[in-house]
Amino acid sequence: MHLKDRSYIGKIVKLHGYKGGVSLYMDVSNPGAYANLKSVFIELDGILTPFFIKVFKLKNKGFVALHFEGVDSETSAKNLIDKKVFIESSQLQEADETRFLGHELIGYKVIDQTKGDIGILMEVLEQKGNPLFVVDLNGSEILLPVFEGLLISIDATQKQILINAPEGLVDLYLN
């Protein structure tokens, strides 16, 4: 299991009940879009380990109650608390024009349709009404405002984002 083929979707934050259930905080824009997941990978001692989902119950504010096959006690579930959860990158839900995937896109190559490769997405600053992509171009930081029309496509398999940056914006950082 290689991390490059996996995408982070959240973290197990606490127990859910007493029979091996856990509560996953999904760090994604639409947790409900993942309700049909059959399995996830949990990072245990640096190794991505597959866990098969028996129950996926959407809660509020990005939380999901999960029960995994083979995790049937409070003791075994406690070992999963504070662990990162990943899925295969091909299972990422596509973004639309007005909703982007935030942390799911960290590490993706950003390609402008005019300027070509402009760097790697390092962070998404979630500011009220004006989120920003922070892109690293050879050690320099490029800030791209996220607006309707910026995202053209997202290729989860290649980990690439095709954008249409406003004319002249990228040039400000290249000069």
C-alpha cells in the first residue's frame, strides 16, 4: 500500500458506543458522498492497513459512526483513536464549480490551462467567502483565490488539478 495512491479523508477521534464502534471526523466537503465506501485504510505504525466497513452512519458536522469487521470490542476500537484514515485516490468524489475538496487536494499538481504547471497545492486557506489555494512553485508561494470558474477538472488518479487562473495573476508570481 503506497501513500501516493491514497488520499486522506479524516481521522478517528473517539469511540462510538461500547461494541467496537468509532467516530470518524471526515475532513471532506461532503461526507455523505462517501456513504457507500466498502473499506478504508488506517495508518497503524506507519503502515496503511485495510479495514472493511460493516456500518457507515452519517452524523452531523462531518462526523460518521463506523463499525469495522473484526473490531468488536471497546478495547480493539481504542487502538484506532487518533489514527488517520485514507481511501484509494480513485474513490475521491469530484468537485463541482462551487464546491472544492479542500484537504483532499493537498499534494496535487496544479496546472493552469494557459501557463502550464504552476506547482503543488500545499494548503487550502478556508477564509470566509474567499478561500485560497496556496501553491508551492519551487519554494515560492502562489495564492489563488477559489471562485466559480477556477476549477476546470480534477484528476484523482494523476493527482492533478486543471485550473483557469485569472489573466495576469500567475505572472505576478513568476516575475
